Amino acid sequence: MRRTRTAVLTAALLAAAAGVTAGTAHAQTNAGTGFTYQGELKENGQLANGVFDLQFTLYTAAVGGSQVGFSQVVENVPVTNGKFSTKVDFGYNWNGQARWLQIGARQGVSVGPFTPMLPRQEVTPAPYAVSLALPHSQSQSNTLALFNLINTGTGHAMNLAASSGSALVASTSGGGDALDVSAAGAGDGVYTRTTGTGHAVNASASGAGSGILATASGTGYGVQALGSGTANAFFGYSLGTSGRAGLFRTENQNNGSTTLEIQQNGAGTGLYATARAGYAAHFENTNVASSWVPLRVTNVGSGSALWARNNGTGRGALIEIGNASSTANALEVYNNGNGLAAKFSGGDVQIWGRAYATIGTVLNRATPVAWGTFEPLLNNPTFTTSSGNVSITSQGGGLYVVTVVGEGDPSNWTVVTSVSYDNPSSPQRTYAVRAGKPQAIAGQPGNGSVRLHIRCIEGCDNQFATSSFIDFVVYKGM
């Protein structure tokens, strides 16, 4: 028998969501995704009667396009005066994009192919009502937002409340955001409140993304957390093997505002950072062209502006310049008051390198560049102690030459020398020592020598004099 296509589908697509009533106290059953389809079937231009098999196929376009899901076949559908009604179920294939329904028919006793009835019928929005049946759970892969609410008025875009459980649970296993909220007006992008023992916001990330990522392009806050109880107003933690518990970043390079500001009006600590293994706090300026300091501490009270304390075995403070080509000072201390610029208590001060001090208008070294002690009037004098960068030779007649290695231009050197005695109260000779002008050594840049002349000035005939020693110190001015 030849079958013609249907004329016009005279009945609407009816959502099978009956029985779901908002505010009921008893448990509800999910209405599912099936819907009732009512239509009209004609054969050779006449209203059909009998039993027919119907095939329903969903497409993404009126012509061509891609098939969505599987075709649904409903057998032995009774048709009376052309009218029929049956239930069709394509599952969760309603993602907000347009869909067209193609219907095929055959006699109920036939096992042959279905005769398509063209054109395809555009599906009206009625079947999407099934997505509002509660409780609702759906999983879908889509590049668009699965749920999108926009309120252009002054009210909330969404209001969620729960008496005991979570008002909102958002999770993502892909690369997208679990929750993306923006506010262009004066309202809050997200406003959460809890009056119980639970969290107002509990955000966690087990992947590479952020638990909370908040940006503010207006005058408001990206995140504002208020706590009136004993719990933390904001608590961020990371359970992964990597990733931060919190990240605050100012994206606009012209933004001069503070990225993170902490105000403490109580008696506690403004910022308290602890660490079990890594740094308790790390401040870094990654812009090589920037002259700003990574950390600035200001105190207008009577306490210390900065206090570093270590109860373990490490240092109290470590200041380091990692750039080998840098000429900047690792530490500068200024005091505009009447106190000391620096004070070291409770131990010795050790300097590896050169210490400088300004006396008057001349910058001199505060520590010597070379020093030594030797016993004079010997053909082969040797040091009893020295800085290690000096050597000595005897020229005879009480003249000795001290050579200093690796200390720059000798014209900037200043030599201080004196005589010391084993037993100054015993009868002895008295010596005087005179230092000559430091001289450069030809062919040896940075090396120089100093001539020391020793002579007896009192008790020179005393043959039982105790030992005497010559001490010298070499300083270098700038």
C-alpha cells in the first residue's frame, strides 16, 4: 500500500512531567525524559485507520544535519480517523540547540522499511520541561554553558537555600570552570551566607584548576569574606600534590591598587604564615625592569617594623642577591632618628669580605686588608700570626719588606705598625719602627710591598733583653 506523508502535525508535543508539584512534602519520582507525541496520519490523502508501526528519528537540521541519539520505533500504534498518540524517549539529548523530528510509518503487520513523512517537523520547546523535574541530575559534554541565567534587573540571578545540606555543589572534571559568575553592576557576583556550623563557601580543586578564581574589573571586590563567629572568614587549602591554596593577582598593568590588603583592627596578627617544609612566606618581584622592593614594612607605633625570629637551628634572617652581575647593596639601613643604624648583640660579628666605614668625608675600610706579627733582627723572619695574604723578607740592617697580595692599588694603602714585648717590665732594648710608603710591584697588578725599618733607641747594649715583636696592619682607603 502506498503511503503519503502527514500534512500538518495538529497536536503539540506534550511533556510527560505530570505529578511534579513544587512545595510538596512527599518524595517525588523523576519524570524521566520521555514525552507524549500526538499527530495525524493520512494514506493516499485520506485519514488513516488501523494499526501502524512508527519510527521517530531526531536530527540537528531540517534537511541533512546529523542524527541525534538512536531512532525510536513504536510498534502497533492504533490510528483512528488519522489521530494517534504515543510516547517517545530520546534520553538527555536536549541541550538547548534546535532539533527536528523525522517520522516514518508502515503497516503494523509489515516488517518492511518505513516510509518517511517529509518535511521533518521542528521540535517545539515543550520537551525541555522535563529538565526541570526534581530531583534532577544530568551529565553532558558541551562547549557551551549547561546552565545560564541572566538577570538584567535589580534582583538575584539565582537564590539557593538548604536547611542542612549544601545549597550549591559545583564540580568539574575537565578543563572548564565548575562555577563561573560575573557581576557588571553594583551587586555581588556570588553572595553566600551561613548561620550554622557549615561553610558559607567550600571550594576544592583536585585537578590543575583553581578552587576559587575571582576577578574584579570594577570598583568592587573579587572576593569578600566576612566572619562574625569563631571560624575562619576565609579558609583555602589544597589537597593535591601541586597547586596553590590561594592565588591573588592584579592583571591590569596600569592598576596601582594593592593586590592583597590585610587590615587587622583587633589584637591579633595581621598576617601569620607557617610552613612545615618550604618557605613560610616568599616575596618576589619578577619584573627585571622594576625598581620596587618585593617587601615593604611600615610601623607608626613603638614596636619593631620587622621582627625575624627562628626557634630552630637556622638563621634569623638571610639576605641574598642571586644575580652575580648586580652592583646593588644586599642590605641598606637608614636611621633618621637619634639611635644607631644597626646594633648587634649576643654574639660576634663575622664578615666574609670587606667592611667599609665612612670617617669624615673619606670612605675607608673598617677592617684591615692585611696584618701580621713577626720577631725582628732575624735573618729569616717568620710570622707568628698573619692574614695569610702577606710574606716577609729581611734586607739586613733592620730593614724588612712585607709583600701584600691581591689588594689593589698600594697608593690607597695606609700602614699602622708598632712594637710589642714579651715582658715589658724586664730590662730590655727599646725599638722604634717606621713604615715606608707602600709601593706597587712591577708586573704584578694588585700586589704591593711595604718597607719596615726597625732600630734600637734605648738599652741597646743590654744583652739580656726579652723578645720583641713587630705588629703591622694595612688598611686601604677608597
